[in-house]
Amino acid sequence: MAENAGSGGSGPGLIAAVIGGIFWLLALQHLYKIGWIKSFVIAVVIWIVTSIVGLFLPTVVGPV
């Protein structure tokens, strides 16, 4: 049944992420007039930073 639900594996979420990433690279290219390599490097750097923030953000204590 729903054995793989929420497992984070491949599936519609991964496909959507890849398609979104491609369109994001195209947007970076056209908005800032940069090449594929530079837009890919920017995307990777932002992905790494957001991944690190995502590790800590859910564990931050809110206002007391």
C-alpha cells in the first residue's frame, strides 16, 4: 500500500525538484545574463546553504 509514503526516495517529489531546478537555472541565466556553469555553481552553493539551514532551523528554540 503506502509503504514508501514520505520516505524521501525517488518519485514525484524528485521529478518536480529536477524540473524546478532546470527552470531555476534557466531563470538565473536569463535574468542575470550568466552562463550554464556559473548558474549551476550558484545553484549548488544555495542548495548547500539551504540544506545546512534546514538542519538547524527545525531545532531552534522559539521565543520564550
